[in-house]
Amino acid sequence: MKLDGDMKRVVREQGLGFVATVCPDGTPNLSPKGTTDVWDEEHLVFLHLCSPQTVANLAGNPAIEINVVDPILRKGYRFKGRARVLRSGELLEQILVYYARTRGIERARVHAAVLMRVDSAMALISPAYDNGATESEVASKWRKRHLQPGSGMCPSRS
């Protein structure tokens, strides 16, 4: 499937994806990946900086889901597909150059890259919208919550 403009925008703006893989015993593994990005019209990518369990799971089962959500707007996407772990080769080199240029990530930190072919995508929309709330209303509520002292979302201000 082809990623549409809004899917690409959300992934690029957020940069944080929650990656689900399947452990050998069949249990789920969920891990945040702060290098999640759009690679091309059909693929998402993230780096293996410190992802040994995710990469091990993908070696045995390439099924993967990545959820990317804007925490203020409470909207995003869930992407399902199959992943390849790239440990060498021209494509890995292109990915490493991209991350060095766009995010300043040093090659020495990278163990591999994970390239996910997106087979399906679905919108994620919070129940905060169920009663007719607008994006502006939802954003205002969640900005206040994230900025409120004592919320655990920001440091206390004295």
C-alpha cells in the first residue's frame, strides 16, 4: 500500500513509533523507537540503536506493527506489515547517510536498520472525539494536562 500525505506527515512530525513484534513464545513485545521515519511511499524505517529483543523477534517472525500517535491531538496511525533487518549493503548505507544528515545520528551507534513494508494502515482516533469535540478542543485539553505542574508531564514550577 502507498502511504498518503497525512500518514507521512504524522510519522515525520512525531518521530516516535511504538513497535510491536512477536516473541518466540508467542507473547507480544512493545518497544518505543525514537528513530521512526518514512523511507518511501511504501516503507517505514527505524534504527537498531538498542533494540536487541525487537531485532531478535523479527529474525524469527517478520510480522510488525508500528503505532504513531500525536499525544496532543490524540490522533495517528497503526501500520501493519513485514520487516527486514538490514545489517549491511547499499540500502543500509543509504539509510545511515539519511539519518546522519537529518538527525545527526553517528554510524557507530547503529547496529542495523529495520525497514518495514506497510501492508495496511488504519487511523487511530481517541475516544476524546466521540462526543463531537473538535481538534482544537482536544488539543487545548491535552496541552493543559501536559503542562500542568504535578501532572508528571512536566517539572514542577515553584
